[in-house]
Amino acid sequence: MDYYDHFRVLPDSKLDLDKFDPTCKDLHDDRAAAEEETLKLRDRIRELQYELYAERKRSVLICLQGRDAAGKDGTIRHVFRAMNPQGCAVFSFKVPSKEEAEHDFLWRHHKVTPGLGHIAVFNRSHYENVLIQRVHNMVPKDVWKKRFEQINDFERMLWNNGTHILKFYLHIDEEEQLERFKKRLDSPKKHWKISDADYSERPYWNEYTKAYEDALTKCSPEHAPWFTIPANRKWFRNYVVAKIMVAALESFDMSFPETSVNLPEIRNLYHEEKRKEDAS
């Protein structure tokens, strides 16, 4: 199956997240096979990242969004762990600092977008400004409504300057979220993840659903697509994201740059040094 097209959100489409199955058991129900394939896909991601880094013709920006406990950290840990940290950086966006709040809402994100040959992963992203700020009335409606087009302009500018953008919304249902909150309570190793916001945000579930539907459909052009990822089953979430990542990176048709040195001359130098070493 072409997961890239299957889970891609088409621009201005009618998206009903309440009807989107967060398990998708009909697509894949063999965990062992999927986990084995994910390991191979991770290896392929590592190879493709190496080509991207060597070629230095483009960059990649990955945005991860989702409700609390949707698995953003887990996706980074299980899918993107294979990448060389020399060419990949992860940025998490919390409450804006005083300096950040004094600039436009895209400022803190723009300054950490990836340079040529690099990949940046945004753990939460500039889309928070049309999600939490909308749901909690932090800015007037006429302000956040304008931000959809401002975000589109921002991403179009990045694209025109060589940045490919992939955006993943990790979709879980209310029952799965509550079960993951329970696991945080039951495991001392996960206590650090517990937040008052875990429960204070749950009454706004429907409001967030509408906000996500608008963000995903209003900001999913071909050059910066959103993908709605079924995330109730963590192993399937990882598998789908890895499949889409490989499909996107392979579509770049990358190639290693030609060497800038005289190879015959360098070979002669090597053999000369080798003869000296063997003779000593």
C-alpha cells in the first residue's frame, strides 16, 4: 500500500477526525512483521540522510503534532534514532519566553529551520498558534484565522528555498490517552511526564478536534503535506511514519556530489605512503 497517499490530508478536504480510525487494524495486524520492517526502514532512512547531508542541495523539516500522550517523543525515539546527529536536530517548543513573545509568532521557529543537508524535527511546532491559542482564546479569532495563510506563506517560502516539509498529526482517541496517563502513574520512570495539563485539557477534546481539522485541511499543500497517523498502536504508528519518510526521501532522487580532487593523483599518494609503511 502507498501509505504516503493513503494518510495524506488533501488541501481543503473534509476531514472528520471522529471518524478516523486511530488503530487501522484492517491495514496491518502483524506486529512482529511490522517491527521487523520498521528496522529495515530505519536503516534506509539513515542511508538517505547520509546522501542528503553529502549532497547539500536541500533540507527537511518534520513537524510532529498530537494531543498529550499521542507519542511524539516515542516517534522521535523509534523512527528518527537512526539518523546521524551531525545532520539532524530536534527542537521542542514550550511556552514562549519573554523574548519570543515580543516577536511575531513564527520568529522562534524560523530561526531553527534546517540548513542545506540537514533535517530538523519540531516536537510541537508553529501550529500551536492555531491550536492551543485558539482553544483557550489567547488571541482573538480574527488573529488566529489570519495565521493559516501566514503559515502557508512561511512554509511556501521555506520550500522555495530548498526545504522539504513533512507534517505528522499523531491521532489517538480519548480512551487510549487515558490508558497512557494510567501507565504514567503506574511507572515511576514515567512520573516526570505527568502534568496538570494532562487532565485540564481533556474537557476541551472537541474544541481541539475542530482546531486540528482546520489546521490540517487549511495548511496541507502538496509541497508541505499533513499526514494523519493512526497512533493508538505505537508499533503501527512508527511503521507508517517510517514508510512515509522513506517514500519522501527517495522521491528527492539524490546523488552523491562529484569529488573535487584529482583521484588518480590521490591514489598515487596513497600507494606511495603505503609502500613507505610496508618498507619501514
